[in-house]
Amino acid sequence: MANLLLVSLVLFFSPVAAFAAETMFEGYYKVELSDQHIGYAIQRYAFEPKDKTFEATSFMRLKIGDKISQESLKAKSNDKFQPISYQYTSASGAEIKTIDGSFKGETMTLKIADGKKLKTETHKIPKGTFFSSFLTYLMLQKKLELNQAFQYSAVAEEDGASYNGKALIESKEPKGTYEAYRILNSFKGEKFVSVVGVVKDAKDPEKNVRGDVLGNTSPAKNVKTTLVTSASIATEGHIVPNKTLIALFGGMPAGTANILAKEK
């Protein structure tokens, strides 16, 4: 399944937390198709103080019928969320695709391989374009207001192309230590609904301290992703490629650096 699903799995965190710790978010998501558990996704966001860069790392494994697909992504941006580089890999059946992307200003250079041949492409992207993986983080930099529309240009890492999108805050609901925001997102011709848990500053309620995406739904595809409190819930009944995850994340991700795990 396209990495587009991960667009609405984006997680975000405050700049204060970013400079205090290397890992700001890590969590496991259960993925369902028509209420059937078809796989899982893992997300981690980290900040490197030495070179002031943000890194998004993700992995998704799905099984639909007899077909198994896997995707992984590492995307790096500077502290202004301007893209620096990314590596994307997907495997679906016998089909393999890798993209190695680098950026210089508004120029994006891609090396795309399918296991048989390698090609290089260069594209111009609009000024202000960022990785789709960081979408919600950029939204959090502003005051979150109902019916507020966030227009943007983002790179769809699985395509190696940039697209215009729009995210709209539809509603919010208090949930104990955080507020749950319902966000409608349109990107690449598809629509998604995300529920985002946002923790506010105790002294200034208009400031967003932290936010984690609690769930995402693609109505057209009937696909739902849900943040869960443990890896076992997300991966139950599915194979976990330990070596692949250790190579990608630098160790087995615990998935406990998020709002739900902390409340539990």
C-alpha cells in the first residue's frame, strides 16, 4: 500500500521537547481494512542537537490476502523543516522500489531503482515545500483554531514528487490530559480524517506543548490506523522482521514515547 497512508500518521512535538531529548515520539499503530487487522506501522521522530536536524523514521507491514507489502522511510530536515535528504524502500510481492533523494534549495534530485535499473531525476519544487511526514508538526507551530485551513506543498516520499494539499481543523474535544482535534486532510487527490491528541501549556493554553496522532481513517479505502499502547497489540498475528527493524531504527523500537503509553 502506498506510503500515502503514513501522511496522516504524522506525529509532532514541541521545540522545547525537541532540544531536551533525542526521541520525541515513538509509537505502534494497528492497521485495519474493513475492520480486519491487516498489519501495523511504527513511527519515530527524533531531533539531533549537534546539527539541528529532525529525522522521521517509519516502517509499515501489511498483509492483504496472500499479498505482503513492506515500506520503510527515513527523512531528514533542518530545524526550519526544509528537506535535506530521504531514503524510501518498498517491497510488494516480487516488486521492489527504492528512492534516494537529496535537496539543494528548491531542487530535488532522486535516484530511483527497481532492483533491475537505476535512474536519476531532477525536479523543481515550490518554495516552502516540506516532507509530508512533517505536515502536522508545521500545523502545530500556529494556534490551532476550528475551521482553520492549512494550505501547503509537500513531498510525497513514495512518489518522489511534490503536491499541494489542505488540512482543516474540524472539531476538538477534551480528553483528560489532552485535547483531541479532528483534522480533515486532502493530499494527492485523497481525503483522510485524523484525530490528534494535543497537550497544551499549563501557563498558556494557546501554546501547544505536544501532539500525537491517535488515529487516522481513509474513508474511500476503508482503512483505519490506530495508535496502541504496546507493540504486541499492533503486531498480533503478524510477522515482525526484527533484523529489518533493528537496522532501520538502530534497535527494536519500544513504542512507548507517546501520550497513550504515558497515560497508561
